[in-house]
Amino acid sequence: MKDHRLINGKEVQQRLLTGLRAEVDALAATCPVGRLVSISIGPSPEVAVYVRGQARGAVAAGIPFDEQVWPADISQEEAKRRIVALNDSRDVAGIILQRPVPAHIHVRSLQSAIHPLKDVEGMNPASIGNIVYNDVALAPCTAAAAVELLRSTGLELKGLEVVMIGHSEIVGKPVAFLLMAEGATVTVCHHMTRNLAMHSRRADAVVVAVGKAHLIGADMIKPGAAVIDIGINQVTDADGKTRITGDVDTEAVKEVAGWITPVPGGVGPVTVAILMRNALAAHRRQMAAGWLDH
Ligand code: NAD
């Protein structure tokens, strides 16, 4: 039987991608969306899984996907030079820099080299800065996905009491700013927070991005609250089998929460759809800036 407390990330993904497809198709005759370039530095099976998911999302949205694997020993200078060339290519709508990168590559410097109008992952410091000014069109994908899932519950975000657990640059902090832009009252907790449960128990919605399996138990959630689990952890069961789990004890929390996102199948699929939404937003911004004029 379908459990209505579990939010189906795949369904949210499909709804978003279907809407995007219509917009992308409508642009085809006048100003078609350029390609989305994925850069992996060196081969990595772990990265390849993400890239496959993104490629599928791009096909569904009707956006051309260009998967590039650059040599593992590419120099920082050459990688930067190639990124600048992509910035200057009119047929490139957006650039994704897959992580992790080899140790000799300075990832933040490369992220900063991606032009803000092509920064579909929302990782350039300029993009993060825009969020502070409530300009949220190119937000980091995972953070925007968490907000989209919270919105899918139908809860009014204005005035909502949200506790964000985790304060990283790419997830926790952007989630807090995106929700503030929606009018939510946000408390941010982290590893130095004194009594985590005291904060989480009074929240209408709890968003968790820590990276610790089973950090959040049923006694930490207010009955009826929404729980968005961003964590990805690999755990090994007693029988030696490994599986992926989030930061929330889903089975237990499901009994008290009003809504909860499963892991896998919650935030992950929606993140891919947001990446495509960002690609379209980037394309529209390039149009507005006159970059695509003939
Ligand atoms: P990070 O390591 O950069 O940050 C972890 C955060 O958790 C920090 O703010 C830290 O203060 C906080 N923290 C650590 N222990 C804590 C505790 N006991 N109580 C409260 N807070 C605590 O991690 P990140 O990059 O933000 O990623 C967090 C998790 O989200 C990871 O599991 C990661 O794999 C996952 N993630 C998922 C996606 C996705 O698409 N679903 C994307 C990015 C990250």
C-alpha cells in the first residue's frame, strides 16, 4: 500500500521535468536552449552514476547534454582555460563541474571561473551572494530541491518554523537563505549546537544535511511536522550488505511526521530536475543579457 507520509521524489521530479519540457520546446523555434556541459576530471564510477542521472534528466527536459571527461592529470591552468572557452561559447547554456576532482585541482577556483550566467549548479560565490539578495533563480541544486519538496507538502512557507540541521556552504546555508526568501523563520543548527532535539522538536519542518545515519530519531520530531532528509550515508548491515540511508531514522520518524522524504528516492531525483530548471533559467538570463543575439 502507498504510504502517503512518504514524499515521492520521483513524482516531484517528473512534474518539474514535464513543465520544463514544455518551456524548452516553446523556445525551440526562436532561441533554442544550448547544451549543458558536464565536466568530470578523470574517470570515476561514483561520479558516473550522478552523470547518468543528469543525462536522463536532460533528455526528459529536452536539453542537449554534453558529457565531457577531461584527463585526470589535466593542469589547473588548462582546466581553467577550457572553462573560459565554454563561458565564451554561445551554444553552451550551462556548465557542471562534477565532484570530487583529483587532489591537485583547486575546485573552488574552477567553480569561480564558471561565469555566473552559466553557473547552473549555483556554486560560484557570486551565485551564493545573489541568494542573500533574494535573487534565487540560480541556487545550489540540492538546497533548492529541499525547498521544492517542502513546497510539495502544501505547507505555507511564509511564517513556517523551520529548523535546518547542517550549515555547509553548498547545502545548509543556502537552504536557510532560500527559506528566508520565502518568509520562513529559520533556525540553523550544526555540530556545535547545544541541544539539537530542543530545536528540532518545536519545528513545523526539519531539513537535515549532516551525513550521519540515524542522527534524527522519532523523539526529535514534532507530531505532524515535515522532514526533508538530504543526507547520503553508506551503511553496512549485519549480513555484510551495504545500502544507502539518510540522516533520519525513516521507519521510526514516519510514525510521527506528517511528511518525510525517503533516501534514496527523495531529494536526489528532485536535485536533477532543479539542475535542468537552472539550465533553463541560465539560458533565459543569457537571452536577457543580449548574449544570444544574432
Ligand atoms: P558537510 O560535511 O559539509 O557539513 C555537515 C554539516 O553537519 C556541518 O554543518 C556540521 O556542522 C553539521 N553536523 C555535523 N555533526 C552534527 C551533529 N551531530 N549535529 C548537528 N549538526 C552536525 O556536508 P554537506 O556537504 O552539507 O552534506 C551533508 C549530507 O548531505 C551528506 O550526507 C551528503 O552526502 C549529503 N548531500 C546530498 C546531496 C543530494 O543531492 N541528496 C547533495 C549534497 C550533499
